[in-house]
Amino acid sequence: MSHKAWMKTVPTENCDVLMTFPDTTDDHTLLWLLNHIRLGIPELIVQVRHHKHTRVYAFFVTATYESLLRGADEIGLRKPVKAEFGGGMRSFSCEEDYIYENIENELYFFTSQERQNIIRYWLENLRAKQGESLHNIHFLEGQPIIPELAARGVIQQIFPLHEQRILKRLMKSWVQAVCEAQPLDEICDYFGVKIAMYFAWLGFYTSAMVYPAVFGSILYTFTESDQTSQDICCVVFAIFNVIWATLFLEEWKRRGAEFAYKWGTLDTPAESIEEPRPQFRGIKRISPVTSAEEFYYPPWKRLLFQCLVSLPICLVCLSIVFLLMLGCFQLQEFVLSIQELPRIIRFLPKIVLAIIVTACDEVYKKIAYWLNDMGAW
């Protein structure tokens, strides 16, 4: 079922994240997962709905304002501070919630993207207990339940719902606007810092390309047809590009730092922006650095797996690709050496190579996924 169909057939005012299931999903699976979500994440509000035309079930997931505040504290969400308390951005704390701007306004304190991030964090960190299983899926202790079910196809898709009101406003001020500055702050509030930073760079790069385009056009216009004049213009344009590229990079560093400071990520470590990978498994321990509970996997075991499993498999895959390509090249030479063959047969080695590359791509992709998942231990 497409995202748009769900959005048009059901109201989304009380839903932040939608989780859908295949039409073959039985009631036991739905009840099992619903029970685990409600017991494991009591902060969430889950409604079960059924699409009458496709017979597909879906979980509509949201949370109360008080729960979202606790979640923001849990993930260290950075929010703007009131001017009388120093201003700037600071990780949210429930103990000092009064210092944050718009804390009194339940509708506007969290953006939809922030609400969805908090809910996604809870869902991806719903972990199984020892010996738990669902049908033929046996979970390890501490293994994330929902990512595993999504990988097995039990959960069809999980996606956040858009707010049509904000999308329509962005459509007018951003998509349909001509020769107007991008509403980067609105993009950041709705899509997040990463998306806003990308479009900020894209706009800056597009504007910066005007200078080499204009200078190159002027050179091309006044360049004479003789070889000496063309060589001189090429050297001049090359020197200009070197200077332009240097200035472009330095200016973007300043502009990017301004945006990062404005959006509260300038002094945020990379590991704080990225959520811990939910597929990571290991033994629970107290972190000697943060004193918080975490999953720990000994580095020597990971190194052992890389040396004895990952490296040999990669070498075997590379060897297979090399031998197959070498075989196709030899076949190509053999076919070309026979003059009596029809013209279409001469393309046979290239066709075989294309089929082999496509098949290897699919096989190696599955191998890469498996190695990546195993590397999460």
C-alpha cells in the first residue's frame, strides 16, 4: 500500500509514525508485537487500524507531550534556550524544562521531525529478552525486535507521516518559488539539520558556479582562433579555477559553521548526532566513560571475525570477479578471431559479461548485508 493512499484514507493528526504489515499477517503476530510495544515502550500510544480495500493492518504510533519530553531528555535533543537563561542551544533536560523556548506550547515545542526521531529511537531500541521467539524467528537476548522483523518481512514498512499544512507552505515558498532564497530554517525545522545543510550547500554551490561560468564565457568570447591565444586562455582559466576553488571551500567552511551554530550542531560530537546502530549486539555492561548501560562486544572477537571470515570472503569474491572477467575477455578474443561467425554472435561475450555483472551484484549485495549484520556483533 503506497504512503499517499494511507495518508488520504485515514486521518493523521494523531499519528507520527506508521507501521504497516503484509496482508498475510496473522492475528498472533499483530498481538505479539502490539503487546511487546505496549509493555516495552509504555510511552507510546499505538492504534491498530485495518485498510478495508487491501486488508492490510497498520499500527498508528504517537506519544503524549509529557512522554516526548522524557524522550527528548533521553536522547539529548538540543533545543533553543530562552534569552534570559543565556540563549543558544542546549541538550534538553526535564529537570530544567522551564529554560527552553516555547516549552509551554505543546503544539510548537517539538517539530514533527523531532517527534518522529524520538519515537523511532524508542521503536528501534525495543529489545528482546532471553529465549523470546515469534514463529520461526528466534531472538537473541538484547537483540532489537523491530529491525529484525522488518528485515524478515514481518513488518512491511515503517515511515513517518508528513504534515500537509507544512508541506503546502514549503511548496509555495521553496519548490514553486523562482529567484528567491531558500527557506533554510523552515527546511531545517521540518526535515532536520542534515537535509537543510545539504540544500544550503547546494544553493551555495549553484551561486558560486556563476563566477567561473561568467569568466569562462568572457574568455571564450574574446579568444582568437589561433593556437597561441587559445593556449593562453586555457592557462588563465585554469589559474582562475584554482583560485576560485580555494575561495569556494574557505567560504563554505565559514557559511557551514554559521548554519551549524545557528541550528545547534556546531559543538555536537558526531557520535551524538548519529544514533547507535540498533542491530548492534553484545553483553550489557556499565560504560566506564559515561556510566550508562550499554552493549559491549570485545574488539578481539570483531577483529577475529574480520580476519577469518570477512577478509577471506572478500578475497574470494574479488578472485571470482577477476576470473569471470578474464574468461569473458578470452571469449571475446576467440569470437573475434573467427571471421565466419555472424555479426550478432560477436556481441555474445559482452552480453554474457553484462549478465554476470548483474548476477554478481545481487549475490554480493546479499553477502555484504550478511557481513554487515554480523559485524554488528
